Amino acid sequence: MMSGEQTSSDLMSKKLNAIIPDETWEALEQIANEEMRTKSQMAAILLGEAIAARRTKKSKSQKPEKAEG
């Protein structure tokens, strides 16, 4: 195998079991139905979006302020 190639084990997804409030479950179900996805697929998409948004927010808050002068 050449360096830089991905193997099937590199592409494997991880499983997660989570307990979520009924209100969150119902919202997930509604969004998944609107996008014609399974709840599992939609949860993975939303979780990825939330992580990306948090990272963006965190990186913006860690940038040093420019000195006025």
C-alpha cells in the first residue's frame, strides 16, 4: 500500500448512544422527515454542524485584539 492511501478502517464511522430530551427527539424527527433522512443520519449531520460552529466561535474568541494606536 502506498503512503497517503486510505484504508476501509480509516473511513469507518463510530457509533454513539445518547439519551436526549423528548423535545430534542421530536425536533430531530421533524427535521429528518423534512430532509427525507433517517434520524441517525440527521443527528450525525447536525452534530457535525454544531461542532464546526463551536470551533469557529472558539477560534474567533481566541484571536488577539488589535491594539488601537
